[in-house]
Amino acid sequence: MNTRDAIALTRTIAPDLRFVPVYLFRSSQAFPRALTPFGALGYTGPFLDVTCRTWLGSSWRGRGAAIFVNDVAIDEYCSDIGMDPRQKFLGTFLHEVAHVLSREMQLSPVTDFQAEMMVTLTERWVASPICVRQAPWIGHDAAWLRILLHLLYRANQELNERIPLSLAVPNGNYELNTYGFAIDIGDEPERLSHLSLAEIQSVSPPEPYRERWLRETRQWFDHLPDHELSDLETLACAKRLFPVSQKGGSKVVTDLLEKIRRKLKDNAAKAESRFAKLAGQIADGTEPPLATVSETLADSGKTVDDLSQKVSDIRRRRGLQAAMERSKELEQERSQIAAKVAKANQDLEAAERRHNDVTWPLQIRIDELNAAIAEANNARQQLLVSCNDAELLAQLDEVSRESEKCVASQARARGEIERFKEELDGPRGLRSHLKYERNAVTEDDVRRVEGFLRDAEQQLATLQSEAAELKAKRQRIEGLMIDA
Ligand SMILES: [Zn+2]
């Protein structure tokens, strides 16, 4: 069978491979010898496509499933025993396809460096296969076998021929009764032929198939010497059972998955809550046991950085809460003070009312008195103006004239006094010249001006007493005029 037909067949019988590149390498097509293991008719690996990227050159179409089949060795083997090499090729190819489908496909991109690493690792594996002591069915367990049985059924239907199971599973190699499994799987390949291989793996196989797997692996362990039982690799392999029981059909499966999902969600919520509590303790300054911290971080899937961030968030919130609390106290104090101010304002208003009560009648009385006094002055003025005693009027005129003269003389005397004081004590005065002995000012000059000043002051005093006499005289005349 040519490469194109083989790949087309896989796409038909395995919908899982319909949209990913499938590479089939054959030893007859100048496949690198360094990547061809001795004694194996075929092999595959999650990174075999990457390993062969450089070799593929322009035929590389991105990440996908890759399978190597040593068709040269198959031809030699078949010609030795007189077997049809085409069927042996198909059996080997489907054996590897079952490997591809029985594990999660790796399709994420890799760097050139990673690709080089894969070449080196594969070449090393080819040169000296690593022999880990493990159960014989590892890599070829009941889950893989189930997929192979489905692929063979579908290939048989598609090609309308029967590819014997023995051509895909070397008899006795894996210490499992593969024919027993082929019988126990019953009509499942036909019944589920509309599903993808991934969908088939999400439900349990028929109960007899599952029981055979448990029975045969247990038997293998029962015959194992005690000292080999501790081999972890072996134990891990034996624990690979089927996910759920077939009993109850897909409803049971769905319910079970839903239950698991709820449980996981619940656990995640609890872990999150423990994480928050732990951060709260640290924020309070309590040092939790290291074991608690690492356990809580592991359960909640958080890092130490997450914890640190959470603690600082909590501390920030506590700070805000404290600020909020403080504002309550401040508001309380403010309302207390405001009450005091309101009380003082009330007191002031009361005092003002009392003040008004007292002063208002007094002010009225003052206004009355002002009016009465103004009236009295007005009466006196009227009496003076209306007096027509000629002698008294002449006397009043005389006093008035003398008073005016006296006022003018006083003004003159005051002017002179100012001038003499200035001449003596002003900034350019005689005493300052005398003090600094400038401009030949003498004690006599000073004394002379002092004499003038004394005379002027004497004259002003005389004028002032004269003015007082004139005032008294005027009052006397006015008294006579009022009484006239
Ligand atoms: Zn294999």
C-alpha cells in the first residue's frame, strides 16, 4: 500500500486525524539510518514529527502525527515465511496509529533548538534503547489494544478485507491474551463505529473486557517475586485502569463527571477560602506554620507572589477601614463643637435681646432730651436776636470787635512762638550750630532769640486771659439782653 493511500485510510477510519498533518516515514524512502531502530518494524512518538522536521524540508506542514514503518524489514520478513507484505505493513501501521490515538496529541510549536534536542535524544534511543524494568504491557495495555481493535474493525470494513490481529500484535509479546480481549470487546467496534477514538476512550469498555484486564494484570503481579513488587514503574502501570464502569450507560458517566466537576469546584472554593484566611493571618502579623503555608498554596494553586499580593491587598483594605472608622470619630467631634457654637449663638442672641430691652427706652429718653435742649438753645437765640436795647447791642458789637482782634493777635503770637522755637531747636537751629560750632553762632545769639521767645509766650498768655475776660463780658451782656 502506498503512503498516500495509507494516510487516506487513517483519516477515514479515525476522524481524530482528519484535520492534522499525518506523516508516514518508510525505510524504503531514504529515512535516516540514525533514526531507524534495529529489530522494530515500526515506531511512533509524540515528537517524531519534530524530530524529522529538517529531513522533511519543504514537505513539513506543521505539527502532526508521525509514524515510521520499516517496510524494507517487513518485506524481508514476509518473503522468508511466504506472507503477504501488504497486510503486514497495514497491521504494523495500524498498531502505530493506535499508539498515536491512545495518548494526548502534542501539537504545540517547538523551537529549532528543541527540535535539535529531539533529534539527539531519538538518535541516542535508536543507538541503545533504554531498558527500564517494567510490566511487559506498558505502552501496549488494554486501552491501546481497544483502540487497535476498533481501527482494525474499521479498516476491515473500509478495505473490505480481513487484517488478522496477529499482524498488528506480535503474539505473546505483551503477556496479555490479545485474542481473549478481542472476544470480550464484543460488538463495541461496530456499535461505536460512528464515534471518534477520543470519544470512545471517554467511556468504559464492556465489562468483560475491563474484568479481563484486571484479571490478567493481577495474575501477572501474583506471579511476580516480592522484591520486584516494589518497582514503582511497574505499580504505576498496573494502576492504569479504565475511568468508569459501563453499568448504567452514558447517563451514569455524565452524572459521575458532573459530580466530580462539582466536587473539584467545591474543593477549589474551599482552597481559595483557606488561602484568603492564611493571607489574613499574615496581614495580622501572625506567623503560620510553614507546612500550612505550603499546603495551602499547593491546594489553591497559588504562588508565594500571589500570597504576598493578597496580604498587601488585605493590609490596604484594613488601612481604608481604619480611615473610615476615624472619620466617624471626627464627625462626632465636629457635631459636638457645632452644638457648642449653636449654644453660644443662642446665648448671644438672648444677651442682645436683654441689652435692647435695657437700652431702647434709654435711647428714647436721650432723643427727647436732645430735642428739648435744641429747643432751649433755639429760644435763647431767639431772645438774643429779638433784643432791641441799643446800648446793650453797641456793647456786644464792641466786645465782638475786641474778641476778633484778640483772636488774630493770639494767632500771630502763636506763629512767632513757632518761628522762634524753630530758629532755636529746628534742624538748622541755633542750638545745633552751637553744639557743632558751625557758622560762628554764639551763646549771645541763642540768648537773644530765647528772649524773643519768652516775650512772645508772655504776650500769648496775656492775650489768652484777655480773651477769657472778653468771653465773660460777652456772657454778661447776653444775659442782660435775654432779660431785657
Ligand atoms: Zn507498539
